[in-house]
Amino acid sequence: MKPSEISEALNRYLHPVTKPVAITFHSSVPSSPRAHAGRKPEPTEDGRTGAVSAGCVFWVDGAVNSFTTTPADHRNCSVGSYTHGMISAEAAATSADIATVLEVGWITPQQFGDVPAIAISPAAVTYGPLCEQTQIPDVVLLRLSPHGVMLVGDACPGLQIEGKPQCHIVAIAHNDQRPAASVGCALSRARTGMTVNEMTVALPGPQLDSIITALDYAHIAAANVAKYAASDAQRFH
């Protein structure tokens, strides 16, 4: 299936909050890349600044426009820079933002050390609406209602449900070639404006055709079960 066809199917079955976002990792910076329009503020004392406050903000912008980022664009968020393979866990741990989340007990050093990260060190990352892409991306990011996540779980038995930080589901989908969902995290929700009714799902690009086929069956089965359950419930009114 073409990216536009996959996007249409995902919209039809899952009704995402925004357009499905294509994420592609590059070993070298593409020629004549379209840069993100974000303005880098003055660096913090520990040197952090970037095009946006955190890499997950690129998911929001990538649902609207296509653009290519470099590691410097991600650098304001040490968590996201680590999960996207741009800095090591040791380097991230020296940043003030990591020190803050550790100090307040949001995550422990052991937990942070266990967070998955992209297995490569990308020179660039391209984001954009899946429907506008010409090639299958490495990962597709979806912002879904719990109902949409339920359908992905029906279509993909063993769907991995993760917590904080939200962005590491991209690493799971990329490295392990399996879908992963996140209940979200306080850092990402504050920076992206995600509502309490949203979750995220990362789908591996090479698996999209089979996932769409499975979603077709899961969607029909769920609708039939819901119809039966609603009819049966009428006996109690």
C-alpha cells in the first residue's frame, strides 16, 4: 500500500486526533532538507536549546507540515535526545532537566537507564503527514483515543503498553519492529498540549500493510461484538 492509502485506512479505522505522522531516521542529512521553522531561544546554563521544547512537539507540527530536524533541533529535551539515539544516557544525565526529574522523584536513575533508545545515531529525522509521503517511513506516530488504542491492541496481540517517557515508544517500534502504545507522560503532555483523553501509538513502518489488514478484521469484529452487547443490555432496561 502507498503511504496515502495507509493513512486513509488508519483514519478510517482509528479516527486519530491528528493526521498520522511519518517519522524517518537518516544516517546522513538529506540534500536540501526543509528545516523546522522553530526559533532557538538562548541556551540554558547547561547549554540546552532547540527548535522546540521537546522532540514530541515535532509530532504535533509533523501532523501539519513535513520538515527535517537535526540533533541540535532536539537538544532542549535531554530525555528525547536520548530516546532518539542522539546523545548517550551518560550525557543526558549531566543535564539540568534530567537532574530535575530525578530530584522530584518522577523517575529514578535505574528507571532512566532502562529506557529504550533508537539503536542508531541519526544525523537527521524527517517528520510529516503520512498522507504526503512518497516512501514508507520507519515509524508512524498516532494520537488516539483509548478506543483507538483498543482496536490496535485487538489487531496486534501483545501490543506493548508503556508509560514514561512517552517518546520511547518510537524506539520500540523502530528497534523491535512491533507496535507500542504509551499512556503518556507529564513532561510530554505539558509540552504538546495533549489532552487527558489521548494516548499515543507508534507503528513500525515495514509492518504497516499487515497491521492494516489486521485492523480491518479487528474493526468489524469489535463492531459486531458492540452491537451484540448493546442489544443484550436492553434486557436489563
